[in-house]
Amino acid sequence: MSRPGAVLEVDRNSPPTLFHFGEGVRLERLPLGSRILYPPDPLEPIAHPERAIRRALAHPLDDDPLKDLLRPGMKLTIAFDDLSLPLPPMAQPDVRQLVMEEVVELAAEAGVEDIHLIVATGLHRRMTEDEIRHIVGDRIFTTFWPDCLYNHDAEDEGENVRIGQTSDGHEVTLNRRAAESDLVVYVNLTLVPMDGGHKSMATGLASYRGIRAHHNVETLLGSRSYMHPPDSQLHHSCIQQGRLIEDHVRVFHIETSVNNHAFPTVANFMQKRETDWTPADQATYLALKQLSDFAPRDLKRTIFHSMKAPYGLTGVNAGQVDQVHERTLDVVRKQMTVEVDGQTDIVTMGLPYLGPYNVNSILNPVLVVCLGLGYLFNLYRGRPVVREGGVVIMTHPCRYEFDSVHHPSYIDFYDEVLADTTDPGQIESKYERRFAEDDWYRQLFRKSHAYHGVHPFYAWYWAAHALDHVGDVIVVGGEREVVHRLGFKAATTLADAFEMAEQTVGRYPSVSHLRTPPLLLADVR
Amino acid sequence: MVDDVRQVRRGWHWGEVKPRSWPERAPAVPDRSSNLGWARAEPVRSARWLLQKGVSLPFTRVMANPQVRGAEWMESLERPAIIAANHASHADLQLLLYALPDRARERTVVAAAADYWYQRPWLGRLVSLWLNTFPFSRTGGPQAVLHHSSQLLKSGWHLLIFPEGSRSADGRVQEFKPGVGFLARETGAPVVPIHVRGGQRIMPKGRAYPLPAPAQVRIGRPLQAQGKESARAFAGRVERSVRELAAGTDEPDVIGSWIERWRAAGPPSGAAARRRS
């Protein structure tokens, strides 16, 4: 039986607290009386995943067994989530591989001859051959690659079709192969409550014209938070689009959830609460700290990105999207929720080396903002952990460092757009369209492995709610010039950051620390 | 460095009274120590690469100057396979690793007898680090061993096993145990037969040190379990193939629609149906 999430108060006996610091870690002393939010321990995984998957496919929710939906001569498309989920990537075999192997086996038994597998990348970068092989496994890869297993191309005019318009007047587009299929099987992995449901199809297989309907400043400002779908305009918009898609094409949803066992054995200490650390954990911490202090950046990055998470499958449901997603969310919430009494003046968070958009890549300054103020800030239900006008303190080296293959438009966004303004509304109206329709970015998106030209804008909009809510943002350990370009304040130490924060929130502020990853969802009362 | 050590040393007050608000201590992380996952993760993989490239392989070359035939069969593999070889000496494993192409070697785990190599924890860790072994029970329930081995295959690792179960006393190929057949049918992985000659002269059973002697490693065409072939029958076919390699011969493979390729790459339909029932 795993322990539920906990809120611990820092007293004089408390051990120091672990802060992630990009490709490194730190131990910091928080002020006495600060509270630390810990996620629940990993839930017990399902003992026989393959059996659970077969059961889910044979007894779907509010739908016919998958076997009965398959017939010779039909056009079948299997779409699945890309490498932005889960984080860190899952050690093989990935649960999507296990699910897809069962689906393909059923299709083979039914004699389905026309079958395609599509990576639902949306506006994310094309996955490489090795990355796809890692997710689907060798058997599927050797059978289908490259003709019948490929990345969705959101910028191929001929391969995306307009499905229609929602009642709000938003355009809905879909991958042509999926739109023309007799059946689409969507294989999802839900790590946080924001993932899955109608959002899978409405973003993963859509084009810029469809995605911009909900990936905009107004919608994201109205999503409080997007980790709690009932209060999220982003999700309401996706649901409208998703329903229209379901009217047009038959979709069979398979959703999986995993526990939060996010670190392999060598990095066990990151998974544990400091009060549970053993001498072995302390020794591993010291070794990693020395490595992160002295090793060259490339080596550190290689080591950190080679970590694969030994997640365990906690749930698999199949059938109609609404019922399936509700069941999935129940398990995900159980894994993430920690109950918190009231807000505090300051929230601190250690930003790790990895966010959804830099798998096997660099967490550039724009993505630092997206990770801290976009994702971690929004890990709440009810109210944010930090009060309105409060201060967010993040630790990250925040260097002027970009991956020119994966993030070419991010470089120009940083150099050109952020030099002008950091206001999401102004950025959207003044610059978005130009980047989104730029031919060079489009070419790199389609033929190389670059994120879409508009992607840095979305990363920035993701933080719009936090920027609107908080009074100040302080980055500890960041390069001063970079932090200032982002519109924040730079501090050398955590103690300095608290000192600076007092100018905004007054003396003796209350402090909460999000001890994450593993991820948590603060249910703020 | 000194500051970090001091911070850690002074940071934890194990003996002190804990506030009531603190939860019970718990390991938090599920115990997964038995699968030796660390041996297949970084930085251990890089360390092993260095050990093998820097020490084992040059040493093997000097001691045996192995002649390798059929390495192209390993390079042609598109999915993880079971590598089945005869076993006469502790030197066989070094000769086999020498014979595998670099890419295959880095992705190969070796099934080592749990009751021999893993009795002493330090020895188990050492061989896991050096040779990427994992404990393979020769006496325990087949289910647990099968499950773990199939997990490794599904994770993209080649699995090297010695189906004879133990070293041959006189260097001749002994009868293969059916485990290799069960594993191949359960996972659908191809089996690559290999014959090693000369290991017994380098380090025969009972001798604790190696002496130089020439060796040959012959790699055969990968085999796939056929429709209704039983595990025992397939193990027998693998054994015959190894014996043929000892004498010197091979056979053909599959192309066609995706369903045929899928079937060829996976468990036969009979097994799939049984799994489903």
C-alpha cells in the first residue's frame, strides 16, 4: 500500500530539501515553517499488463469489443501519443507497445489488410527512427516501418482535411488517412490530468488551423487550471472539436496510465522524500552533485537523458472516449493528488533537465518558462498554491543555449520577440502569424526534426496564466542577462531570492515548496 | 565537494524526535533490485563498453585469435533474438562476445546460472557489470524466468543462453533443454544458433586459469518456431542446427504481406490463440 501525498512543515530537525537544477541537483535549506508538498508514493502496478490490456479490449466501456469492429477489407488506423509522454521516457517495453501489439494481433487475426500506424505529433517535431522504435518495439517497427508507420505531418496540405466548424466557430482539421479510415484506434498514455480524452485526437492529428483554436492566450488564461479539465477552457474547446471528429470518424480509444516511478534505481534518491533517504541515497546524491558541478554539459546531458523511467502500468481502459477518460483520470488523480490547506506568499520549485518539448534535447530559456510557469505552476486544482500577487522562485541555470535542430524558431523567438515584449497578448497579435507561416520553419518542421514555427509561442502562452497571477518571478542560479530577457529577476542563492521576494510580499512570508518531479497535483482548499 | 559532504553529514538527524506531522518512513521505491536493471543503464553500460573494448576483447584476441564465420546473420537481425550456443568452458562467453558485432554485443544480456554466479552477491555484481549477465534459474519455476527473459527481449535486448544448462565435460554438444523452445514460442523471437569450438582447450571444466589455444565461432541462420511445432521439437531443431554448424551447414526466410511478416516476427497463431484463451 503506497503512502498518500503529504505536506511536511520544515522544522529544525528537517533534512535539507532537494532542488532540481537543470542537469544537476542541489540541497537547500528552506526557512523554518515552510511547507513541502510531496506526491504520493508510486501506486502498485498491475501485475500482468498484457492480460489487463486483453481484458480491456474484450470488455470496452460503452462500446463493442475491438475484435467485433475489425473485418477484412477495412481501413484501420492506429494513432498513438508521441515522445512528449511520459517524462522521462519509459523504459522498454513502453505500455503503448504492449497495447499496440495486442491491437495489431487482433487485426491480423481478423485479416485486416490495410493498416497504418501514425505518431500523433500535432505541432511537435517528427520523431526519429530510433525514438519510434523505442515506443512501438521491434516487432511492430520491423513489420510496418517506414511505409505504414510514420509521423503525422501537420503542414502537408494534401494530407490534412477540414472536418468542419464547432458551434464556437473554430475550425477542425484531421489527418486525411485517419479521416478516411473505417476505424481509428487511438492509443494514449495519460501522465497528468491534462492529457488524453478528446484532446488526443483534436491536437495530435490536427494542423495549425485546428490547434490555434485552443492554443491561444485567451483560452489558456481561462484555463484555471488546465490540469483540472472541468475548469479548463482549453479542454472545453478540445471536447467540442473531439465530438465533431467522432461524428465524422469511428474512434476506439485506449487510454493507459502509469504510476509515478519516474527514476531508475541509480537515481532513487530523487524519487524519495528526504526523510526517507538512506546513507546510500546520500552517497548517490553526493556523486551526482559532483558530476553535475564538474562534468562537461554534453556529458551531463547524455547521462541525464539516458535515464529511462521504470513506470508501472496502473490502468488501461478502452471504448468510448468520455467513459474511458473519466476512469483514467480517477487513477491519475489518485497517483498525483496532495491536499493542501490554503495558499502561500511564495512558491519554490526546482526545475529539472526535462520538459515535454526537450526529450533528447536542451531545455532552452523559453522552455524553462514553459516548464516552471506553464506546467509546474498549473499543477493545482481549485486555486494556485501561490496567492495572487505572490512570488514564484525557480532554480535553473537558465543559459543562452538552444538546440538548433529541434528548436530553430525558439532562437528567433528569444532574440527577436522577447527583446520587444514579454506580454503574451502582444506577442500573439504582433508575431504569431508570421512565425506560424514562415516557409523556412515549415520546411524544417516537415523535413528535419524541428518543432513547428509557432511552437515557442505556445510554450510562452502556456505561462500566461502564471504571469497574470504572480507578482514576481525569481530565477536562482540563472544567467542574469537571460533571466532579465525573460522578464524575471535573477538571484545567486535561494537566501537572496527570499530576501528579494520580501520586497514584493512583505516580511515573514509563508512558503511552499513543490517537491517535484515526481509530479503532484495540489488540491488547494 | 567538502561543503557538500558537510551539508549532507549535518543535514540528517536520524536519532532526533520527529514531529507528529511527519509520515511513517517507507522505502517509497518498489524493490526491483533482483532484475539488476542498473547493469543495463548508464553509466554502467559505458563502463562495460570500456572494460570490454579495453581489456576483455584484446585479451581474447591474444589468447585465442578466434576465427568468426557468419557474423552477417547477427547484423541482419531486425529485432531482438535469442542466441543459443553450445557450452564447454567459461571461455565460451568471451569468445561469443568477441564474435558478436559491436552493436549486437552492446545489446546482449547473458543468462548466467543463478545457483552458480549469484550465490555470492559481489561475484554476481561483478559479472553483471563486466558481462551484462542476469540470474537465470536452472532449478526454479519456469514462469518467473520466462517472464523476466521475455521482458528483456521485448525491451530490445538480445538474450544469450546456453541451452545445455551446464558445461560439457568433454567438449561435445549435449542435449538441449526445452527452455529455449518455450522462450522462443512465448516471445516469438528468432533463435540464432552458434557453435563455439576451442573454448574447452583454453579453459576446460575444472581448471581455474586460461591457456592460449586457437578457437572458431560459427554463427548460423536465425531460426523461427513454425506453426504447430512444440517447444521441445523446436529446441531439438536448434540443437541440430548447432550440431550442423559444428560439422559445417544452414537454411531460408520469409517475405510477403504485413500479416505474413507479423506472423514471422512473432508467436505462431496457435500460441497467440492459446494466450488469448
